[in-house]
Amino acid sequence: MKSHLRRLLIVCIALCAINSATLAQTVTGDSTRARKSHVNRNMLIGNLVVGTGAYFYFENTWGAPDGKFHFKNELHDNVAFTDEISHFYAGYKLTDGFRWFFRMLKVPEENQLKYGALQAAIILTLVEFPMDAFNPDQGFGVSDFVLDYGGIGYALLDAKYPNQFDMKFSVKQPPWKFDNKFLASKNEEFANFIWWATYTPKMVSVGLGYGIEYDQHGEAQSQVFLGAGTTLYDLLYLIKPGVAKELKALDCYFINLRVEL
């Protein structure tokens, strides 16, 4: 229990300290010292509260980091690469989401993406180490860690060279039918997700999707889908383009019709 609480404290302190240091000089150019202090204080409190809540949510989903450091057996995890894809997606969308968040905080435009990427990197690194690395049921995933940063890199590249390609997800069944509503832990939860590479020339996207199903022996079998559809962002863009642009980071769920190839 002591090591459990100690690691929680380390996670919270790391989040707070790093964000305090990186944001100290990145509020709007005409900000006063009092405003900088106010924003930094809110960031410290926000990271402490959200980081602590996220820690206990992750612990409830994946287990506590109360064991010894070890590596995950990634070649025999029986989820057929879907976990790695989800790590790449997390790096991509967290970076994009935090970029939007820092824009709302009126951080200078040239720093929004940079600090969005930094915030995403902090969170994903702490999930892998110490949380997964010391979790008896998980372990440090080398490919997970690499793909976390691969997703962050893709977000940086996508921001520099905008295009009509994207990555999205959909689910086969409503998430409330499962024990873990948002994150996958059990085989049937991994099998519920489909990960999409999409191309959107106009309002309708076409995509190639990847997912898994389990055979009668409980072994993961890959699935490939061809789909067409849209997102809530695209639908909102038809009505309120200005509002939609401010919510671009939420353009993630693919509402689709699909066939399995």
C-alpha cells in the first residue's frame, strides 16, 4: 500500500511540476505577472485533480502498479496489434486535444501544438512508467511506448502538413454493455473497437478499418473492413463551420456503414 501511494504521489508531482515549468512563460504576450500566476495555479490544480482521478480510473481498469518492474509479453497478448494501434491513436488525439485546450487558455499560437505534444507525452509516459511497468498484470510495453510517441509525431506532422487523411474509431456494440465503458481491458472490449484510416474529400469519408474477433478457442482473429460514413464534426460543419473548427479535436468517432473484407 505504501508503494502504491508513493507512486501515485510521484505521478501527481511530475504532472504538476513539469506543467508549471513549461507554462510559466507561455501565456499571452500581454499577460501580467498576476495572470501568469493565476493560469499556472489553475494548471497545477487541474493536473493534480485530473491526474489523481485518472490514476484511480486506470487502476480500476488495468490494475495497480504495486509489483516489480517488468516488461510486457507483447508477442503473446492475444489482441492482434489492436492495443498498439490504440496507443498510436492516443498519442495523436491527446496531442490534438491538448492543442485545443491550450488555445482556449490563450497560449500563444506558436506554442499551442508544442505544449499539447508535451502534455500528451507526459501522460502517456507516466501510464507506461511507472503505472504499467510496475503492474503485475501489465508490464512496460516497448512497442506501446514507441507508438505513443509515434502518434504524437503524427499529430505534429499532420498540423504542419494538413491533409484529408485521418484516423478515427468506431465500436461494434454500445460501450455501456461492457465493464469498462471507455478503455479496453478484457478481450471482448478490445474486440469491440474498429480502428479506421479515413480519407475525406468532402463531407463523406471512406475508410479502411481494422479490428479483431475471437474464435471458439479464444484466439484473436484479424478483421479488415471497408466503410463509408461521416462524423459529428462533419455534420456540425454543414451547419456552423466556425463552431466546428473550434471543435476539430473532437473529430474522432466514425459513424459508418461497413462491410468486412
